[in-house]
Amino acid sequence: MRGDGRTVTSKALALLGAFESGPTALSLSDLAEHADLPLPTAHRLVGELVEWGALERDEQGRYSVGLRLWEVAQNAGRHLRDTARPHLQDLFSLTHETAHIAIRDGDEALYIDRIYGSTRVPRASRVGGRLPLHATAVGKVLLAHEEEWVREAYLAHGLQAATRYTHVNPGRLAAELRKVRNEGFATTQEEVREGSCSIAVPVRIEPHPAAIGLVMLSSNAAAMTRHLPTLRGVARRIEAAATRPQPSLARIPRRPGRQSPRPGRDTGPSS
């Protein structure tokens, strides 16, 4: 086992990393094995994580992600999510299809928000979940509008097939990405889950360009493009909302009970 050279922080993060995929509840031995830690070390660190609220322990002695960690995680992408949410709701209301927004995080599409439709579509993503860029419509949009060297690096590292329909041939995918850039939208048909298809368009905002898309039953694939005007209109609204000035923190009233620094006292940098 690895032990030397690892900080306490890296060990704690390795324990939390066990919940990125797989079961939502894990035993102490599962956590220790995932983090490559001795059981006593894992027991001590997990106890501290439970005390802080990052993990919770159930009656069977299994651990799951704690509410406090979930609350902290909600701040990730919060501005984009809060900005896009009313427009994403409009997109759902106008199309009655599952709507979502994603950004690129490394070689994956990270889903910032999602509104589910009533139709039972094979589910592949969730809020905070990730999927391969080449297997999703939002991912193809994000990859198509990246710099050329990013696309070349992605295509060179070996593409995994999520289904038998996933496009994994680098030459074919490169041609498809050129078409996405030229036409301004991407589609998939059963490339990440059989039984579902998707369509997406870019949302050009800084510092994280995004993509919005719809997921529907694969039986509706032939009619996907009818939603393009709506998708593009919603994308423009999100872009406009994202560029509006945000309220200054100085104008936000302090919470009751918080005291201002005493006049003339140097409070030092905040960290």
C-alpha cells in the first residue's frame, strides 16, 4: 500500500473520491480499499469527515455523502446554473422534453443542471454527473468549438464505446465535429444509451462556454431538428443573461448579527 509521501488532504480526498461513481453507500473497508489506506487510518479520517458533515453513517455502519458536502458542492457552477435555470425551464415548457446544460471539464461533459420530462427516456446523466464528450450531443458541441489542439488531443487518446452506436472512429468523429461547427448543432442517436437520442447547441459565454440540449426517445430522432429554433433562442437568452452585471457585494445587506470591522483596524487579507 502507498503511505509515504501522501498528505492527510490527499488521503481524505481519496476517500471522498470513492463516491464519484458506483454505490451511494460504502462500508469502511470499501472506502479503505478505494483510497488504498490501512483500515485504522481510514477509520480515523472517515470519523473526522463524519464529524464535519462531509460523510454520514447509517445504522448498518455504511457511509454516504453528507448534506454539508452536498451544500458546499452546490456553489460549484452556481452562477451559470442560477442564470440558466429559468431559461432551461422555458425550454422544457416549450418542448416537453428533458432539457439540460453542460460545460466541458477535461475530457467529459459536466452536467450543471437538468429538468426531466415526463416521458420515460433511458437516463444517462444527472446533475453533477459526467459523460464522454464524443458520446453526447452537448459534448460534441463543446468539443467542436474548442481549439484545434484540444480536439486533436481528445481524438488521439482512444475513444470508448458506450453502446454499439457510439462513434469511436477518430476520422469519422473529426468530420462530424467539423459539421457541428458549420451547422451550429449536434445530434446523437443511441450513442450513450440505447433508446434515447439528443440534440444540442452552443451557449457562448465566458469563462466556461456551455451547451444546452434535449434528450428524447430514439423513436423521435427523425423530428429532433424541429426544436432547433427553440434551442437557439433559449441559448441566446442565456448568453444575454450571463453578460449582465452582477450586483456588487458591497450593496448586499449584511446578515443580522454580523459586525463590521472596527474603524482604523487592519483586518488583514481574507482567505
